[in-house]
Amino acid sequence: MYSALSSKKSADQLRVVEGFSISEPKTRLLVAKLKEFGITGKALIVAGEGSEMLTRAGRNLKHVKVVPPDGLNVYDILYYDVILVMENDMQIIQDIWS
């Protein structure tokens, strides 16, 4: 897991973001938010508590997957082009996988 995340980080494909949320569970809002960050390919969003809106909006997009920090796995890390991790969830990932 550590190796997969490190390779994404070195390739600038792991982004730690603050305040990545949407006001309603609408797919178009999530697509617009991803475009703000310049993401056009496959994206893995790691979001924990309070991410119900993101999870519901991401269900309709086959190139986007939203997972909680404890649901992160090596296959998803390698499959998706970009990984967005909420800043407050980064510590949870470190606690689980280190």
C-alpha cells in the first residue's frame, strides 16, 4: 500500500485537498468540482465522515469512485489516474496503513 501511494505521489497523481465538498448529491456538481481541479480522467476520491453527498453524486460516474479511508486498497490506487484525499482523512490513512 505504501509503495503504491508513494508512486502516485511521486507522479503528482496524489492530491491532498481541503474543503472538497458539494452542496447537493448531484452528479453535475461533482463533475464541475473535478474540472475545477483539472481532473478529466479516472479519479478515486478518499473521503470519510460527512461525504455522503460525494458518495451519492459519484455513483453515476463510472470513472469516479468514492471510498472511505479504511476502504482504500492497492487495486484502486493503481487503477485510477488521480487520487484525491481529503486533508482530514490523510491522518486516518496513515494510522491504518503505517
